[in-house]
Amino acid sequence: MNNLLNYWKLFNQLLDDGVSVNLVQLLAFWYSHQEVSVLWINTKSNPFTVNNGTKQGGVLSPYLFTRYIRHLLYSLSNCGIGCNIGGLAVNIIA
């Protein structure tokens, strides 16, 4: 399974939702200039670039991920396929 989050699609969705251009530009800069290292026991790897995904443990990560999959969740919940309880579609819980 490929777990890629397309930053630029996310940033365009944020702009479409009326999020400030300055904030989206700041996020775009942060996410397009990410470098990380891995620390294992007492050894630290060389830094490498990360080009996808939200930042693990980042305060904004749950919000940004939810914004990214919002249209998918809406489509799934309104497709009419799945379990119905009392006329309410319960085909996805997110």
C-alpha cells in the first residue's frame, strides 16, 4: 500500500477552503524543505529529505490529514452502500 500525501493537492484544498494564502505558503515552505534523521540506540543517520506524509507528532498533522481525506469521507458516507442503522449510513467511521 502506498501512503503518500500529495502536499500540493492539500495546499490547494486549503486555499479553496479559504485558509490564508500566507499560512498556506508557510506550510508549503515547511513541507517542501523537510529533512530528518533517524536515531537508533546511540547512532544518528545522515539527514535525508522527506517528500510525503504529514509530520508524525505534529500538532497540525491530524487537521491536515482530515482536510486531505475529507472529500473521500464525504463521498463514501453518501454513496448508500454499506450498513444502514435506522436510515443512517454507517459505512465509514472516521
